[in-house]
Amino acid sequence: MFVSSLKRVAPQLLILAIMIGINVIVFPGFLSIEFQNGRLFGNLVDVLNRGAPTALLAIGMTLVIATRGIDLSVGAVIAIAGAVAAKVVVDGHGWHLALLAALSAGIICGIWNGILVAFLRIQPIVATLVLMVAGRGIAQLITEGTILTFLDPGLIQLGAGTIAGIPTPILIWLGLGIVVTAIVRRTALGMLIEAIGINERSSRLAGINSGVLLVLVYLVSGFCAAMAGVIVAADIKGADANNAGLWLELDAILAVVIGGNSLLGGRFSIVASLLGALIIQSVNTVILLSGMPPEFNLVIKALIIIAILVIQSPRVKHMLYLLRASSEPLNREKPATSIEEGRA
Amino acid sequence: MIRSTNLPLFITLMTFVLAYALCASQYPAMLSGRVAANLLTDNAFLGITAVGMTFVILSGGIDLSVGSVIAFTGVFLAVVLRDTGIHPVTAFALVLLITIAFGAAMGSIIHYLEMPPFIVTLAGMFLARGAAYVLSTDSVPITHEFYDVLQGLYWKMPGGGRFRLIGAVMLLTFIVAMIVAHRTRFGKNVYALGGGAGTAQLMGVPMARTTIGIYAVSGGLAGLAGIVFSLYTSAGYSLATVGVELDAIAAVVIGGTLLTGGSGTIAGTFFGILIMGLIQTYIVFDGTLSSWWTKIVIGALLFAFIVLQKGLGWATTARTIPATRFAERS
């Protein structure tokens, strides 16, 4: 079983290795990791740390996409969760309450999306568009249009602190990733989610409570987004309703797609999506480290992403398969010709 | 009775009339020609973008790149007019050629590589925005006498409003688009594609030509919107028009077009744009409401129209059930 799952993520591991290889070429000290002042330092640690919001979003987004849905609202939920956390702390409450309030806000957003999709039967892309448009307005309503700054050490610890020398965001996304993977893979939940993605109607006829499961999936996505929102806000010690998590939903969807998960639902792999998030982050790092003018960032990122997507597109895969299949008979003929050559 | 295909359009129209009446009852000055003229001028670039988006959404696709293409067009025009001596009209033609080719390229990838439009246009969005950054990261002013001539063209409406050239360009775009969508073979093909790709192919719709054409139209109209936007602001800035694709999608949905494709009208999109413009105008008139209320109200409206469409969908299926039962029996 371990071998088969390794085979599943092999393309992602290969791309990640290539990206890290390019990183090492442009910046030879890329792989060195130091331990200073009770904290790990190094570019690899940075990739893991900076990739935390995208990785967190990718966990929830993978499940949503596996049900043949999509969650466009996660960027807005990041803004809402950050605003809620900051507001609670600024009002003089502890960071526990702030975290709890932010996560609850994310869960409420997720349930709202889930109800629209599961019970009002609205197309996911439209249903989550509502919150995507309105969410930033709501976040601005909470922060009253300003950037709410805070100095609560407990909350800042979540985004910028360390536990046993490892930056907290890394532990949070790794932990959440392991927990969610364990839950969906050690129980039948993962299979049921895949069943909904492959054919919702027949899965319902087979006795799967698809309504509740769909709401649950969007709830997890909202929860992950809220967690990412708290980290983003804690990292800059403030809640910026306009820019927090801007376009992160697109990065998260890209991470899931680079992870080889089909946008049409069905089989999914959270590990592959997390690798996808790390690939995106190492693309960002390579552009940064290479010292190229920052104007070129987006163009290069777009070109790399297009290249990865073209390689993974069904048509190209099919052509590669045909190429391999047609070369097989040639292989069989080869020994024969070489023998003839030998005779000659 | 109104046919069910026209009902969403009718409801959008009624919403607009009702909203305008409510606004006017509170602020009678909103009935003036000046407000009406500004409604057209301020939303000209968004309206033109939404026309292209309507075609894409009617075909069952989506185009996330339009906002970035508008920004790219603006920066391209500003840089070209600053650094070279070519006439703005030549620059307009050049930039339209680039944006049409850009849209066609995305359409080809979508069709030939069988990739989802969402992901392809997302990459296109990064690419266009990145190209704008590469050209210039600063806001570049446009100071060409031809721009002054174009900006000086207006028709003084009774009541003091100025009906400007860019408003006319938007109206013209809508009229041409309506003719193309409802009276040409290409328009019929777009509806057929949105109704179901498999069925359309069996019916003999040229899939490659139609798909590429749709995204080329969307790209070209985004380019035209970029030209209009540069006339509106007299500058090119690579960070401008972030999120315009969302506004355009919202306007199309409020205009009664189904996001699944196959059903909707260009005229509906026009009123969708006017409703969104009206919300903004109301907030300006009120003065105490903050700008973020615009987003919340548009979100709420979006939700209301989606639920409405769902309700209409249920109503039509409920009506057809007896017919199918009848067919089974016979």
C-alpha cells in the first residue's frame, strides 16, 4: 500500500525535486539549515513556513474538489477570520478566545457554503462566489475599514513563534494535514467523498448521506481557511481586510491541480496537494533568490504553472501513453535486427 | 404569459426599475440626466468586459483573465504612446490584435489540451498581469492630443448631463453583441455549446472554431475595455482593475444568465451593470455608508438572483414532469 501511494505522488515529488534543484543552482546555500537562538533557520524551513497558508487551504480544497466542487471563498474567509481574531484581542480578551472565535467564524462560513451547495443545489462555483464577493466587505465591516493591529503575544506566537525550534505554522499545517488524512483514509469517509465526486446521484441512491457530507467538506475548508487567516494575521501582527489572503484561493486551487487531483472530482490525495503547495512556494522562492527584477515574478510563475499543467493535461498524458504503447513493438523487433546486424 | 427564458431578464429589469424608483424617492436628484449619463460613463469599461464574459459564460466557460488584460492594455498603450511616436489609433489596433490573439491562445489550450477553462484563464490572468508589471510598475500618464480630442467628444443631454464617447462605445458594443448572440450562426453555436458540449458536437457545431472564437471575443472585448479605461483615467497602471473579473461575473449572473451556460441574454447583462452602478451611486449620494457596503449588497443581490434562478428551474421541471409521465404511459 505504501508503494502504491508513493507511486501516486511520484510526479509531484519529481517536480518538487526539480524546483529544489533549480533553487540550489541559483543559490548554492539553499539546503543548509542552522539552529540559532532556539530556532531553525534556512531556506528550506522558509519554504515550509511561507507555504503554510496555501498548504492549509489546499487540505480543505482537496476534499471540496474531490466532491466535484470548488471553494472560491477561502481568500475572503482568511480576511474574515483574521479580522475576527484581531477584533477579539483588541477588545481585551485572551488569544484562546480569539482563536476560537476565528475558527467558529470560518466554520460558519463553511456551513453557509455547504448548505447552498448541498441543500439549495447551487453550483459550487456560484455558491462560493457569493461569499467571495461579500466576504471582504464583511471583514471590512468588522475592522471598520482600518488595519487592526494587535500586540497579544499568544496570538503572534501562532504565526511568528516557534515550538521546539520549529516555526509554529509548519507544525500547524503538518498536524492538520496528518489528522485530516488519517480521518479520511482510516475510515470510509474518504471513499464516500470520492463516491460523491464521481456520481452524486448514484452515491445518494447507494445510501450515502451526501447532503451532510457535502456540508462537512465545506466546513473543513472553512476551518482550514480560518486557521490560515489566523496565521496570516498573526504573522503581520494585524488584520488587513483588503489584502489578507488576496488571490490565495487561486494558489490553493493550483496546488490541488498540480497535485494531480482532477477538478471533476473523484480520487484525491491530500499528500499530493500539500506537495503542490510546496511546489508553488518553491517557485516563489526561486524567483526571489535568483535576484531577478521582481517585475518578472508573475510572468515566470505563470509560465512555470502553464508548463506543469500542460504536462499533466489529459490530452498530453494520452499522447505520451500512445507514444509508449507504439514504441513497445519496436523494442521487441530490436533484438531481431541486432542479431541480423551481427550476422552481417 | 412571459416565456420562462425571458422571465429572468424581466425580473432583472423590474429590479432595476424598482431600485431606481426607491433611490429616486429618497434623493429626487438621482432622476437627473447627469446621474444617468454618469451611470453610463463610469461603468463603460465594466460593461464592455461583461459583454465578453456573457459570451464565455453562455458557452459554459469562465474567463478570469479579463481584469489583468484591461490593466495590461492600459499600461501597453501608455508605454507605447510615451516611448514611440505612433498614433493612438495604430496603438489601439495593435493592442486589440494582441488581446484577441491572447484570448484565442487560451481558447486553443482549453479546446486542444482539454483543460478546464477555470485553470487556463487563471494562468492567463497571472501572465497578463505579469506582462503589465514587466512593461511598467509605475502609473504612466497619457498625454496625447488625440486623447484630449476623444475625451472632448460628448453630447450634452437635456438636464446638463454629458453623454461621453466611452458611454456610446459601451452601448454600441451591447447592440452589436445582441445581434451576434441572437441573430448569427456563431451566437447559436455559443448557446448550443453551453447547453451541452456532447450534444453540440453531435449536432455538427464546429467545436474548435467556436471555443477559440468565444475566448478571442472575450479577450478582444477586454482589450477594448482597456482602451476605454485608459480614456477614462488618462493613465496606465499595472495594479489597476484588480477583481474586475468578479464584478463582470456578478453583473452577468444578476443579469439572469445561468453560470452553467446555455441560457441568458446580453440585454440582461446590461441591466446587471446598471444595477451595480446604481448601488455605487446610491452609496455616493448617501455619504454616510462606507464603500464596503457595495460588496456586501452585491453579494446579497448575487445570492438573491441565484436562488431566484433555482426557483425558476424547479418551477419549470415541476411543469414538465406530467409531460414525461405522459410519454412513459404512451
